Amino acid sequence: METEIGIGRKARRAYSLDEIALVPAPIAVDPDEVDVSLSVGNLTLDIPILASAMDAAVDTRIAIEMSRLGGLAILNLEGLHVRYDDPAPVIERIITAPKEDAVRVLQEAYQAPIQTALIRQRVQEVKRAGARLGVAATPAKAMELLPIALEEGADVAVIQSTVTTVRFLSTRKPALPWDRLRQAITAPLIVGNCVSYEAAWELMEVGADAVLVGVGPGAACTTRQVVGVGVPQATAIADVAAARDEFYRRTGKYVAVIADGGMRTGADICKAIACGADGVMVGSPIASASEAPGRGYHWGMATPHPGLPRGTRIYVGQVAPLKVLLTGPAVKDDGTQNLVGALKSGMGMCGARTIKEMHRCHIVIAPTIGTEGKRLQREQGVGQGR
């Protein structure tokens, strides 16, 4: 339903994950018997969590541990880890810069050239450990960089930008040759980001095995403030999931929907999957791992843009080892640890044995679900009152 916002202009009401809640089913499922696996093309992950291609979150160490835990980390092929043989001193400058200088320092750090030899080296480091690795490039660099990493054994290719579309109009730059690209990339292909039925459908038509959903919800992203573009995540996921289901009905190909950004807790992940996501991509939760290269700091990958930064540097803390954050055991009560355990418990309460069954979970609009009855927690600064 659309609402008139002025003469001749109408708008849909859209919902964020914070505004909805899940209804428990009349039949519960044992969480230990819930299947949370995610398939992207011919690759199957034990857990439906991907680590974002963000330099403060993912390096080779995180990639190896992420794979060991059953997920997949995405390495940024345009990031610091392939621009500097030793990125640690550069990261030190970024995280110690005064707040007012952070963007400038980031812009300077990303002026160093991308080294193809380092791309090969980073992929080899992960593959020698027997781990899986995804690699990401922007549409402008995809044809140049992705084949290099795939030659070294990278398992998944990701083409990602703030908004990625099949059709691109420009008198200066060519559109991405999707047919040629899909022929060159035989690995599973993830493309994003998008937030609409139509854009997702077209990405599926050109051969995406998964699409990323989310424009601006990330903790370190400022896109929505800078350019006013974005759709609240619950609505965006549901719209793209509708495209996936119709595409499957017509073609027989199931394209995974991966919610990207705006998820910090197990509840967020449960809601995203109930809205139709098959998996999630998270950045700040990974950046808060004690092993993460950002050492408690995190920044959006559009932050160092030379002309229009669309991100910021934030402090997320070094909270716990990655294993505790993903699979527990949790030592905090705010839902930010043991994300997989929370997902399994939530699915069990909703009567879902698989991710696809979770898509049928009943949803209610409940903007106050997080604060109802929690006055004492708020007053005491514990639990949901933090």
C-alpha cells in the first residue's frame, strides 16, 4: 500500500529489522537438529554467515578461522592487504588518527597501488591452510582482479559496490560485460548490492549465484546520510526474496539471498532469514573479534573514496575470539555472541528445521519489541538496556 506524501507523489512504508518480531510456532524443533547450511552455486557452507570484504574485519588469519568454523570470509582485492606487504603499520596510523583526521588518513592509505603479486600471495596463504576463501572486487575492477585470485584457488567471486546494476549508462565508462564475465568466472558468483525486486532479478538473469541485499544499513556506512539512498533492511530482503522465488519458479535455478549489513545480534540474523534471506554477511561483528586486523576499529569500504566518502571509522572493541562470537559459548547476554546458536534456537522456536522453512515464519510489526517490559534493564544498564 502506498501513501501520498504530496500531490502526485506516493511512497511505500518500509520496515527495518528493529520494527518487526517473529511469532513462535505451535510446534517447536530441537535446535540441535536444525540445519543452518547455506548453498551458493556448488559450494555449501555449514553456517550461513559470511565475513564482509572490509579491511578491518578480514585478513588471511580471519579467513582461515572463518572457514574452520564453517563460514566464509571475503577478502577485499582492492584493500590494504593487497596494497601493502605489511599493512599493520598503515592500520596503526588509521586507528590512532584523531577522529577529525580519520577520513583523510584513510584516503591517503588507499592511494597505494594494488599489487597483483600480493593478491596471489594472500590467496595462497589461505589455501595452504586448507581453508575456503571468497574474494571481492568492485564492478570497475572485477574483470582485472577476480581472475587473478581465482587462478590461485579462491573459492567464491564477489562483485560488490554500494549499488550494483546490470544496466549502466555512461558516455565515459563501459558497462560491465556480464556475458564475458560469467564465462571467465566458473566459481560461484555473488553480486551486490541491491534492494529491489527488479534490480535483483536482472542480476539473477546474468548468472549471479547469490545476491547481496542492503544499501546503507552497515554500522560504519554513511551512504543514507550522504546521498539519501537505501531501503530499510526487512523490506529490502523481502522484496529481493520475492524475486528469488519467482526466478526459481520460472528457471529452476535457486539464487541465494544474502542480507548484508545492519545485523549485530542473533535476533537480527533470525529476523533477516525470516524475511527471506538464505544467509547473512556481517562486518562489525567480525571486526570486534580479538583476531581481527582492525584491533577493535572498523571502517566502511567507501570511507576512503577520494571525492565522496560514504563511511566512517567506528570503535567496536575487541570483544572476544571469533569462535565465541560465532559459535559460543557466549559470556554476554546481549545477543552479540554465539550467533549461530541464537539462530538455531530462534529457528527451533519458530518450528523451522531448515533455512527455507524459516522463510515461512510468521512476522508481526512490533516497533517496541526491544523495549517492552525492559525498564529495569534500561535503568540498570544491563541486558537489553545497554
